[in-house]
Amino acid sequence: MLATTLRDRRWPLALTLAILGACADEPSAPSFSLPTSPNADVADPYLVTNTNDTGIGSLRWALSFTTGGETIRFDPSIAGQTIALDSSLYIRKSVTIDGPASAGITVSGRGTWRVFDTGFTGTLTVRNLAVTGGYSPLVLGAAFGPDANLVLENTVVYGNQGMSGSIVAGRKVTLTNSTVTGNSALSTPPEVWGAVTGDTLELINSTVAHNGYGGVGKQAGRVTLRNSIISNNAALNCANVGGSLVREGSNMSDDDSCGGPTEILIGDPVLQPLADNGGPTRTHALLAGSPAINRGTSCTVTVDQRYAARDTQCDLGAYESTDFTTVKIAIDPTSIIKQATGTALMSGTITCSRAESFKLVLDLKQEQKAGKTSTEVHASSTVPVECSTVARTFSASMALTEGVFQIGSANAEVHMLDAEPWITPTSASGAVRLFRSR
């Protein structure tokens, strides 16, 4: 399409070099995970080669050549840098702006301008961007707004200020693996708006939290939430959505504006402050103990905002926790049989990478012979443990329902029970020698 559009006129030399550069020097994938669905492959991008606001190689310059459907990428040499705008970027054609997956790109309105002014009815897609410093005295959209369809992927929108707290505004707005946080309102509006506002909204594994007014709000259509966090916003987390709120997977809020306790998880998701946790953009990490960990259902997004792999039972929001507690279990190789009862005392030690509480299930099996017949006997016991970074002893009396343990060898197993989802399950097994006490 690009070649056909420009076939009958002479290409600017700098544009030719920029396009050739895009083919020769593609941005690299993140080191810890390859981008996968829903982050679609991109085609034939223009290349932004500097962080200037204007001039050859700038983002504004590249946008001026778009005719609809192009993808703009960034030279790896400017990955992680900031483009400070002297005026809004006026988007009037459908375009994809794809930041480097390794370190992203920040686009700032410097607290003076709306960052992306979308005065058209097509689609603006942004990926791997940090959008900040947006300002608008108008009702809708300090960072994005107000007219286009918007698709945000692996993107963070923070530190923007809008008249009514509306920061991301459009017709159909879709957020996947994205975070909208730390934005503020210039004034209290006559009706409740959300930081993310649109005729139709869809949030997939995204986080909208800690904004100075509402969380999400619709203008006309419906709001769909899937495995997302809308929490800790200064006003209602879900505003003006009514019966048009569709909940898929599991979602979490710290008020009941997005649904009651039978429809949504209600509580504090325990988010860490926005920080560089790896990947192209900053994220809210989930603290160990967050009720959002492993609470997703019908998970369809295989990576998080950082491109870190998600579990099959994903975490809620844009961040997939990898801060797991590890556990080491050691079984003592000998066990004492009590003379009076024939019960065996099974013991061992347990160590955790941080303090945790859960239960251990101990199993002791022994093959016993009576004449020519062999029978396996089995005893089980459950014990609570307080685990820490210092090895602690656990033990349990193992009694058979019929018969007694005999001197000789046996097989012991230990596995965890009722552990929190951020604790990595582990188990231990091994041969033990049974001795009779005096």
C-alpha cells in the first residue's frame, strides 16, 4: 500500500533512508520472554531515529507521512528515552506506534498539552509506550482523546491531569496488559467520569488504580472487564456503567461499584508503587500476599505487561507475580518406634525463603511380611508449620490403625497443604530406617 501510494512521486531522501533503516535494524525482543498474542506482529514500519519533537527522524515527522495503516517503530539507540512535546501530536489517520519491547519510549506532554489528540474515527494503537505529562482543560482525555478507537498494549499512562479526571478517552477503548495510574483531575465534574472513558470499554489483564478521580466509566456502550484490577481510585472505580457491565474471568476492586461480592473480588490488591520491574514500561508489582495472585480464570493472555510469562491460572491485572516463596524440606533418615505403642516418630526440617505458614502432610509406608505374605502398611499425619529462613524442625507420631511399625526400612513422603498461591509447592521423599526405642 505504501509503495502504491507514493509510486508516482519522488520520495524524500531522508524518508527513504528511514524506511531502509527500519528493515535493517529492527528492535530486539525482551530478554525474558517473546511477545505473543495479543501483541500482534507488525509490518513495514517507519523508523523514528531521534527524540526531537520536530524535524527529520522525529515521531511527529514520521506521523506526518502516514496515510492509514502504517506502523511506526523506534531505532534501538533511543530505547528508554523521552520525547518531550511542544504541542499535542495530532493523529488523523489509523496508525500503530510500537515502542521498543526492550525498554519502551516515553512520550510527555510536559504538563502543558494533551499528548495524543485523536480527532478522527479510525484506530490508534500504541504498544510499549509510557504516556505522561498530558494536560487538558477540556472534559475528555488528557493523554488520549477524544474521538478515535484506542488500543493500548503493554503501555503505562501516568502523571497526566485532566479537567474531570478523564485521561484515556475514545469511542471503543481496549486495554491489554496496560496500566493507568497516578493521574489527577483539575476539578470535580458534575458527574462521575473515569480515568478511562469511552463509548465502549474493554480491559483485559489491565490495572486502573490510584487515580485522582474515578476508575473506568462509559459514555454509551458497555464495559467489559476480564482478569483486571480497578481499585484504589479516589472516586467510584466503575462509574455510570449500570447493567452494561460485563465481567469475564475474575476481576478485583476495593469497592462494590464494579459489582457485588458474588460478581467480583472485593478487597485491596496490595500493589507496590509504580516502578521499573523489567520490560518496556513501569508497572505495579503485586506484593506477596496479594489476593490478586493466581485468581484469574479463562486466562487468554500468555505474557504480562513486561512480557514475562503468565501461569495458566494468571494473576489479575497487568503484572504477573514472579516473587515466589521457595521451600526446602529434608526428612530425617532415621525414625524411632515407641516400644509401648509401636508408633513411629517421623521428623525433618523445613526452610523457606521468607516467613510463611501452612501445613505439611507426612506419610510413612512400610512393607511387612507375615510368612510368605507381604503387606504394605501406611500411616499419615498433618502438622502445621511456621516456616522461616532458619531451618525449623517438624515431627509427627505415625500410628497404624491396625498393627505396629517394625524395625527395618520404610519410605517417607512429605508434601505441602493449604499453602498460599505465591508459595512454590514442593515435596520430599526418601528411605528411612526404623529403630525401636528402649
